[in-house]
Amino acid sequence: MPTGKLRILVLCTHNSARSQMAEGFLRQELGDAVEVFSAGTHPSRLNPHAVTAMREVGIDISQHYAKTIAELPYREWDYVITVCDEARETCPYIPGRNNRHHSFPDPSVENTLEAFRKVRDQISVWAKSFAQELRQELLSPMSAEEVWAFLREFPDPEIPRVSIVDMGMIGEVQVSGGKAQIELIPTFAGCAAVPLMVREIGERLRARGIAAEVRVNYGAAWSPERIRPEGWKALRAAGFAVPTHLTDDPEALFEDVACPRCGSTATSLLSPFGPTACRAIFKCHACGEAFELFKPPV
């Protein structure tokens, strides 16, 4: 269940020491204001010296364990921080609003308690500085431009490759007195994802220190003309066919539809409605594959 809090992921190679200590310090510094997790690109096991070194400064990480990114509860993060050079070089793509790198020496090379204490103290200094930066972000109200930038990173729940801005689902955005008013225009009145979007947008903006009121405008008619060029490009990249021309005539929408896989126009309509009202199901007779056409919900 989304919490609306900032999400921070700390990565190193083995998730045995540096990332675990960084997680412990950030949790101590920021408390419930954020969610902090650590993981490894090639996890091994939690080093006992790391547990001892952290216990000496009053932080208990004894219940932590080394884990992969796949074991974490989220796939998208506000901050992805690598704390060793190897993790930075081998890290797979992880969606993150901010990506940071701060390399710390590997204390397991010497594998002595003194080496772990030295790296622990370096991580502590960094964590205090980073936490202070985040506090400023949480307290500083966003401008309208920053709210727009945030919304451009917010995916359509049904087509995650496309943002709700590029889909033309955001109307007006106003920011005044630390509060944002956002107009959401659903692709069609019965869209089941609307409550989820309203809740997620509000929660994530509140986590950044700005109150948000998301108003769903059912009176504004959404149409594909609202989709931005970046949106059409992302739809194609996601494997959708798109209409050759936009019209309110359902039959005309289904003419000359090209297969997104092979490009052939030897296609036929299987169903005017797919998983949602804004998709139709086609079959390509050249490559034999079924595909979806993104269309107005008519």
C-alpha cells in the first residue's frame, strides 16, 4: 500500500555493510518522514562487524539481512543512492527521481572492527548532510513548474510507459500558499484508475511538503488530441498501435491500422474494446500476432 512518503534506496554490491549502515543512519536521522531500504547487486550476508560498529553508536541493525532489489516492496524510488563504485557500474536501471553516488571504502577488505568503525563514521557524516538536504526539500514548497515536473514523472497506472501529463490528463495546475490545485481529466468517465491517481498524486505531493487538492473534471471531454507528441511516442514504444488520424467515427478509427510489431497494414479488428474502453484488439495477418490499438473510448 503506497504511503506517500519519500522512498530512498541505498545500493552496494553485497548489501553486507556500507548500504546497511547507511540505511541505519538515514532511518535514525529522518524517522518516519521517509522510507529507507538497502539492497545489493550481488547480496551475500550481513557482516557482524557492521552490526557491532553500529551498535556502538546506538543503532541496531541486527535484524537487517542482505537482499536483492527484487525483494523490496517498491519498483520506483525518489532517491537511488549507490555507495560503492562496483554497484554503480553494475546497477540495473531503477526508476528514480534522483540518482546519487557516494563511494565509501570497503571495510571488508581488512575485515577488522577498526576498519568498520572508520567507514561507519564516514557514512555518518554523509548521512547527516544528506538528511539535512532532504529536510529542506520536505519543508520547501514546490512552485507550479516543479509540480508540473513532478506530474511528468507520474505514470498512467494502466500504461506505465506514459506519464499522465503526456497523456493529456492534466488540465490546470495552480500553486498558492503552499497548496497545489490540480485538474485531472480522465480519459473516460468510467476509468477505474481515477481514484488511484487522485490518491497517489495527493500522497506523493504531501510527502514533499505541499498540500494538494486533485479535482477530477468529468465535464471536460478528454480526446486523443490532448496527447502530447511524447505521449504518442511512448505509446508506440509500449507496443500499441495508434490511429492514423483522429475522428469521432469509430469505423474510421479502425482503417489502415498498422501492426506495431511488423508494420504491416494487413490487419483486422477482433474486438472494438480491449482491457479498457480506450483500447481495441487487432490481429496482424502478416506476422500472426494480436495487438492493441490505442483509441478514443467510443
